[in-house]
Amino acid sequence: QVQLVESGGGLVQAGGSLRLSCAPSGRTFSSYAMGWFRQAPGKEREFVATIVWGSGTTYYGDSVKGRFTISRDYGKNTVYLQMNSVKPDDTAVYYCASTPVFRSVLNMKAVVSYAYWGQGTQVTVSS
């Protein structure tokens, strides 16, 4: 069974930075794309960013464009989310997700497009 393990969450002040990491554990698997979603209390899960593993093409949610950067490390099979200039509205549980199959650009930001999920890591931004 594929498991995704996130790390790097925590408490950060507004305007600061944080880096999240995600790597699969368990059996080896190939991924078409890996990404990050977030969910704040009482809100729906929201797309943050995703990266196509082979090409490195990236997509971002409107609320994080210009502040967050997603990247991958081929050798470590790890995806990162660099969060800069964080705001209190960025407070949420951040989930790593992966899809092993091709997804169109239109579907890349949809929760249902991702088959594998991590347990989530809490990010809290204080004002």
C-alpha cells in the first residue's frame, strides 16, 4: 500500500517561511503528479499546488501564486512546498497527494483526481 508522509509543519509568524516535505513510504510507485492541498476548519479542501513529476510543470492555486513554490527531488522521490510571506489565512492542515495517471490541466486542481493522500501536517500562522 502506498503511503505519503508529510513533514515540516508547525507554527510560524506572519511574513515568515516554512518548507513542507512529502515522500512515499511502502511499496515503490510511479507518480504522474504530486501536489499539495489544504483544509482549514469548517472549509472545503483547497488546491494549493501540484507538479508533474516527469516534466516539472507546476500549477498553483490563486491564493498562493507568487508566495509558494512546489519542487521535486528525483533522487529522493520527494516533493517540497516552500511557503514564503505566509499569512494567517494560510493556517490549515496541509495534505500531500499523488496521482499515478495522467490528468488534464482542467482536472489537475481537483481533489478527486488524486488517488493517494498523506495524513496531513498542521501549519499555523500567527499574526
